[in-house]
Amino acid sequence: MTLPPLALVSFAIGLAVTPAMIVVARRTGIMDRPGALKSQATPVPYLGGVGVFAGTAAGALLGRPSVLVPLAAALALGVADDRLDLSPALRLVGEVVVGIMVVVTGPVRFDGVVAVVAVVAVTVLLINGVNLMDGLDMLAGGVCAVAAVAFALLLGGPGRQLAVALAAALVAFLLFNRPPARIYLGDGGAYLLGASLAVLSGAAWAPHLPLDVGMAALAVVALPAAELAFAVVRRLRGRTSLLSGDRGHPYDRLVLRGWHRTWASIAYIALEAVLALGAVAAARHVGLGAVIAVDAGAAVVLVALAAATGALSPDHGAAA
């Protein structure tokens, strides 16, 4: 199957499964309810990640079916957290297991302890980064859809098929997640997207690909990675638990400054497009030096954004 039909199939599957998950979530009580750290005023169904997984599976089955193992495990772990509110220790153990699955089933063979530890660490980082970024309608889904498009342009073979399917499935999900959202990704969807980005990032470091591609992948996933880094800095400075929640993320600070939630999400998606597509253009048309410059520029821009919005400062009033 060529890429356009694959995208259509993945989109159609996501379009069919997502509304069914709205019904399932309501009947099973897997809902996101209003609270101190919530942006919505009424309960919203979780389980949006199930539709994304179903659509993404089409690409994995055509390319490398084994990558469905860590993706399914990440989805299951997140859904269990949505339903049962797992302890932080249990979540971390589960995330590490997902990372090990990425190493074992991914398209690249990682030799050596350092490489394996790095892949597991990146998986845990991206799972938590996407989860922290999933705070406004269409934000995490939109950012990850752009990232998937970038990986589709960077990679070939099974990696490209997976990226195309992921992007198409996310477009279908976003039709239901656009403001006002009818369904959320939930932890299941956020964990799934983090694991998917980890798999695609690993594919970018395949030995047969130039170093440019692997370095470009850093800029593609920089936004969710930075989201976690900023939260750690903010909580350390505030002397609060690293496991506590807050409303001090850059997108939260934009909303507090008067931005409409939709525009805050669009700003994130636009920033991801600039960073990711800049890295893709540098890797495909210029060379390693330009890619490194894009990576460095991404780091500067993201830190500047966090500093300008106050997202590196403690958020005592919103912590919970």
C-alpha cells in the first residue's frame, strides 16, 4: 500500500473508532472531571488514545508490526492510570518497561548499555513530556501530528509508514478534540504518543541514515522534552514535589495573560511546525552544521519562551 491510501485508511479508522470511544468512556466512567488543575467546566471522556492507536496500527502492521508492542503497552498503562490513578512509582516502572520494549522491538538495534539506557530514558522523558503538554484542547494532539509529519519526511520504510499513519490518525482525533473538545487523549493517549515519538526518534538514529537525520529528530521532539524540563526546574525552584501538578506551563501562563486557550494551542502547534520543519529542511537540503544550528536555536527559543512567560518560576498558587 502506498502512503496516500495508508493515510486515508488510518484517518478512516480513527474517524470510526474515536466516537465509539466517547460512548465507552461515558459508560465506564473513564472521564476527566473538573478540578483545580483542569481547564474544562464539565466532565470530558478520556480514551481518545484508543482511536489514535487503532489508526496508527495500520501503518505498523504494514511496516514493522513488532512496534505495536510498546505502543499497546504505553496505551494500556495510561488507560489504567486514567481509570485507577496508579501510584507514581508504578507508573515509572511501567514507563521503563515500555522503554525496554522500544529497544527490543524497534527498527534499530541498540548495542551497549549506554545506548539502551539512553533509549529507555528518552522514552520515559517523552511519555511524561507529552503528558504534561496535554493541558489544552488540541494542543498535544496537534503538536504530535506535526512531529509525525516531520518524521515522515525524515524517514523511509517502516518508520515513514508509522509516521504517516500516526499523523493521519491524529488528524481524525483532532476533529473531536478541537475546542470545545468532545474527547481527550487521556493518559492513555499521551503515553501512546510519547512512546510513538520515542520509536520514531530511535528510527532516526538507524546506522544506515546520515547523522543529520538523528540530530534533526532532536528538534522534532524538543517541545515535549522541554515541557518536562521546565516543570522540573519550576518545581525544584518552588521546593515542591516533582510529582505534583501545577498550572505553570508556558501555555498556562499565556492563558493567564489573556490569551484564548485556542490561540495558546495554535501557538504551540505553530512553534512545533517551525522547529520541526526547519530541522527537516536543514537535514535534507543543507547538512549537519545547519541541523546543529537548528537544534541550538530550538533550545534558545524554548528557554526564552519559558522565561518570558514565567514558566520557570514557582507556581505556588496553582500547585496541588
